[in-house]
Amino acid sequence: MLYDIWTVFWRDWVVLKRRMVKFLLSRMVAPMLYLVAFGWGLGRSIDVGGGSYLDFLVPGILALNSMNISFNSIIPVHAERVYHKSLEEYIIAPICPQSFVIGKVLASVLRGLLSSAIIVGLAVLFGARFTVTPLFLLVLVLNCVIFAEIGFWAAMVIQTYEEMGQVNTYILLPMSFLCGTFFSTNALPDVLRWFIELLPLTHTSGLLRCIGSGGDGAMGSVLVLMIYAVLCFFLGNRAFLRLRR
């Protein structure tokens, strides 16, 4: 099974390696705009009750960016299934179905972590202060895993490219702005805040911000992220198995 996972992952790694420079440069644009517009621009007039808004903002950008990159990096599987009809090669290949799912998810996680490393480097250059610990990295990896798995599940069940775009519009975009990335969820109405705090990106944003500022982090939130990761893997794997029948 490990060899099968490595085979699937290696294929995506070869593609990424050939496009590495373009990938890294393109991933610098959005974070730099966020840091300039919100960290230097708007952030100068925002009081977060201790520390600078830039320090508050960077963990949120890391959570947001790792979500988007991990989700969008696995979307080509949808094109392989619906348009190119090349997913059948994996379906009939003598590999464990779970190996294909895990291999694709790990390839997307790698892209998410590379993009996050760029943000960390830019944040340091901009003067942000935060601490990167093993628990910080674990939370970041879990966030990448969750949204890569959600992207894989969507790629298996959604039928058209236009419907894939609606996932971004109705799911990722609201989470991008409401899940504690740019402001605290305490500013939201109680009913909306209760719902928002159930979402995985909210837990990621809060954990990264707490750990990055020197706190221990809420292990309950880490457990929630692990549950999301297991549940989303189950859904993605189940959807892929249905295609093999």
C-alpha cells in the first residue's frame, strides 16, 4: 500500500517539480497583497488588544491560504474524471483504492505547505512576530489534509466544471472571511458565531494564532480537526469506491 501511495504521489511531484518556479512565484502574489493592504495599510488603524494587527493577521492568512491551495490543487482530478476520462486508468490499475486517495491528498498537502512556507518567509520580512512549533505545523498539516479531502470528495461527486466553481462561491469564500481569518469571531452575532465556530477553518485560525503567540493551543480544537480529517477521508474514499463499481 505504501508503494502504491508513493507511486500516485510521485506522479504529482514530477509535474510540480517541472513547474516549481511558476508555482512559487504565483503563490507569492495574494499573500503579499494581504500583508500590504491589511497588515501595513488597514492594520495600522486596528487595535487587537495587544500586539500588532500584522501579528494577528498572519496566522489567519496561513489558515486561509492552506485551505485554498490544498482544495484547488486537487481539483484537476475532477477534470480527469469528467472531461479527460483518464481517471479510469487509476480505477482499473492494480492498486489499493485508498492508496490513490491518500496519494492525491498528500500531493495537495505538499503544495499547501510550500505555499505556507512562502507566507512565513514574507511575514518575517514584513516584521510579523510569531512562533512556529511542531504543534503549529501539525495544525497546518491537518488543515491542508481536511480541505484536500473535501476537494477530492467534490471532484468525485460533482458533474460539471461550473458546479465546482460553486463550491468556492458557497463554501470556501464565506469561510475565507468569517472563520477568524481577518477578525475575531467574537464580533459576529451569537447565532452566526455558533455556526462559524463549528467549521474547521475557525479552529485552524484560532489554533495557529494561539500557538504562534506562544500559547499551548486548545487540544479540543486539535481533536476536532482530526475528526474532520477522518470523516472527510471516509467521504472521499467512499465516493471513489462508487466509481469503481
